[in-house]
Amino acid sequence: MRRNARLIFNSCLRVGFFFLFFGGGPSKEPGLCGGGCLPHTPQRGLRLRENHWSQAARARYGHAATEAVTLGAARRCGSGALRPHGGAVPAPFPRRPRAAMADGPAPKRRREEEEAAAEAAPGGSPFPLGSVRLRRLLRDSAREKAAFVHGQVSGPAGEETDAVLILEKTPFREEEIEELLRRHGKLELQTRNDIYSTYRLRPPPELSEIKATVVYPATEKHLQKYLRQEVHLVRETWEDYRNITLPFIQSQSFSIQWVYNILEKKAEADRIIHENPDPCNGFVLVPDFKWNQNQLEDLYLIALIHRRDVKSLRDLTAEHLPLLRNVLQEGKEAIAKRFGVPGSQLRIYLHYQPSYYHLHVHFTALGYDAPGSSAERAHLLEDVIDNLLLDAEYYQKRALTFALRADEPLLKKFREAGRVQSSSLGSSEGLRQEDLCPSTFTQLSVPWCSPEPWKWWHENEVCPHGPLLPHQGTKPLKTA
């Protein structure tokens, strides 16, 4: 048995050597080139090569080796009908006139022109970052290590189109930290006190990755969404929803075509992690754009339901329990299988008010302080299911609390109905940047201008760096 296997193995090696010796060297036949490549007239080249190989192969290894050599040559030629004995009659290549060959562009240049044309096509061009003109910084966040920028892009005719750029420092990865410490460990001392010291470390570009999310073209709604402004809590009863919120939603043209594109596989089909195709109780699970999928610490996925008649938490009844259970159970199983994160380490919740009115469920890593996961907006999916088990119309009866920014039209509707009081500090539109103490503690990450802000804050309780907020006396406003 072992002897037969050795003989078969040696025979295969010898056939391989024939491929190398007879196919790799320069050929004297017209129309053939060295290196085993085929000519512009494949039938002639294949016939010459087949005769050359098959005669030598047949002399030593018989008819089977001839078939193997012929089939290999046929595969190099392209499509063709196989002969019964294993050869091939390749499809004829279309001849090109010599003048056309001389006048036409070279293959490399033609490929570059085709790529340039593809980039110029609508929807296929990259965002022209170098053409962006900075208009203003909408908001920055030291906690999120992100900046929200309003820019404008000039078109061919000189017209300017608004864009929003979200620049966010990506989380560190373990292999990057090791590389940073081993090869780029030069520190610049800032302060030292006993066992504590602060340094500045400037990593190289390859270890300073920034995730850039672009909204282009951007509307005024997009600009207002990311603008730094006051936030108000709204307590919405079921009557408020019917009389204020629902008419507002129905009167607005909120575009959710991008959601339908995902559900219909017109976009992001390759990003789908899991799908239940049931039109009533099914959903699609995709990574959120906030997550770059390079690490699990900030894991973030979204489940989009297939049904299009459920806008938000307010529409849910006991009828939707099978759908919600599918999202909960299948979503956890899919994430555990794909990313190895168990359900006990996931925060699974819905937003109210949502960012867009097509019911969706958020899956985030439990240790990740995701935007919108605070108590005034997030509703845990398991709690939602339990509430609907207690009362089939739970969310048509209870009052819900949520936060709205100062410029949101919905907040204006609630104010007109007398459901929200105006701020005692006045409108945010009346405040100027120079009216704010630059060292005020705020959740908006206003930079401190004092070299030792904690010292004067605790000892003096005053702001020595300029005007105070209106009506605040001698102490700066503590908002965080």
C-alpha cells in the first residue's frame, strides 16, 4: 500500500516537472512568448504547445498525462468546449485591427481613465476633504474625544454645499499600545508632583487614527442636530402624544430612505450580521456607523425591523411581543456567535424620542458609555417586553420623559401648548461666547483657561477670567 502511494506521488512530481521544463522557457515558435503565456491566436498556440507536450508525455506516461497537459493548456486559454478525450477547443478571440491597436489607449492608461470616470460618477466619488472650507465648530466633546464641524464644499460652478464632519479619535487597540510604547516612547514632561506626573506623547500618524463621519450634502436640520445648545426635559402624556407629538411627526418629512435601502439590500448588504426575513416579526442586524468594528469595547449594532408601520415606542402593544422577543433573543445569539460577546454584557434598548421614526433597537457593549444611553432617553428592551406583558397598552397610557434641544421644532410645539416653561436664563440665542466664563464647568467641554482651575474653584469660588453668565452673581454656573 505504501509502495503504491510512493509510486503515484513520484508520477505526479514528474508530470509537474514537464510543466516547468516545457512551458517556462522561451519558445521559438511564432506567436508564442516565453514564460508559458498564450498568444493572440490561441488555437495555433494551444495546438503547438499541446503537440510539444503531449508527444513527450505520451512517450513516458501514456495517454492520461497527455489529457492532463491538454486540459491545463485549455484552462489557460479561457472558455472552450472540452473534447471527450480531455482537450479543448477554445473560443476564438476577436481580432483587433492593427490601426485600432495603434490608436487606442494603452491598457494601463485606459484602466486609469475608467477608474477616473467611475470616481466622477454620482454616488461613487469620495468626499472631497481637501476642498472643505471650515465655517464653524458646531460642538466638541472631551468625553467622546470628538469634534463636530460645519464645512462647505465648492462645486464646479462656484456653488457651496453644506457638510457636517464628525471627527472622532478611535479607541486604542492593545497591539497599538505595545507599538506606541516600544517604538515611540518619547515623553515631554508637563507637570510632576510626588509620584504623579503628566506628559505629552505625540504618536506617529499610523497610530493616530481618526474616524471621520460625513453628512454631505447636509441640511439645516443636520447642522442644528450637532450644534451645542441648551437641553430641556419634556414630560409627555398620552394626550400630549396624540395632540402634539404625533401631528408633528406626520407633518414633517423625515427621510428614512436609507433604512429602506438596508432592508431591501440596496445598500450595506455586506454589513448585515443577521437577518430574520419574516415580514411581520423579522429584522436586520447591522453595525452602527459609530462603531468601526476594530475593537469590542465600543461595540454598537442596530436592529431594524422589517415592518414599516411601527414608528416608535408609543406604537408598541402586546401584538408586537413576538417581534420584540425575536430581536432580543436572535440579536444576542448573533452577537455572541459573531463577536463572542455574551448577552449579559450587552445593553439592549430603544430610544424615545428616536433619531428617526422607524422602530429600531440598539445593542451596545455594557461598558461603553454610548450616546443616548442615559436614563431620560434609553428604555431597556427587556423592560419594554415586561411592561407589555403587564398591560397590552402600557405605552398608550403612561407618561414618558425625554430631552429636547432648545432649537428643536417639537420643543416649540410643547412650549406653545404650555407644556414646557422657558429657561430662566433666557434664550440661548441671546448668549454670546464672550459672555461665558471660559473656565465654567459644563458638560460641553469648554476649555479651562486657568493653569490651576481646581485651585481657584475650590478656594475662591469666583471666576477671575472675565464676565459671568447673566444673573449669576459672583459665582460661575455649575452645570455638571
